[in-house]
Amino acid sequence: MPNPTTFSWTDPTLNTDGGPVVAGEITGYQIGVRQGGTAGTYPQTISVSSPTATSAPLSAFSPALVSGSYEAAIRSVGPTDSAWSPEVSFSITGVPQPPSGFTVS
């Protein structure tokens, strides 16, 4: 997907053992992004501190993501962090700056 603006997900309701997720097991989320490199290794991450969040803006990355192709994944965090989700691909393409020297005579 070119030039997305938002990461979105569905909160997990089950643990890996099949039991329900209970209050306090998830305290937030971590989103990782890589440009090349190895799957599961994310040099850029953001933290989402709400256990009930279902989205986060790409603009939360600082420094901002530059033009290129990326892979991203998410994991729940808490007393025990989950594994990373399957990766999703996206790309960012450059946007031209506005013209300069604009005047009215």
C-alpha cells in the first residue's frame, strides 16, 4: 500500500494456550518497522500505551519514515510480551515541495 497514514489492528482476546486475555496481561503495543534487513528485527519502533488501542498514526515515528519500501509488525506488551505479528508491507513515495516564489502583483 503506498503512502498509508495509519496502522490498525484487532486487540487479541485469547492467549497462545487458548485461555482468555485478562485485564493487565496487555498494557500496550509496540509497532516495529524495517526497511530491508531481517524479519523480526525492527530498528524503528513506536510504543502505544493503551491496552485497548486499535490504531496508531505512521506520523508517530520520529524521525519520520522516508521514501522507500517497508515491512512492519506489531506485538502486545505487558508483563510478558507477545511474539511479533506477521509482517505487512507498505511503501512511502516522495511528495514534491510546493512551488516557491509565488506572488501576486
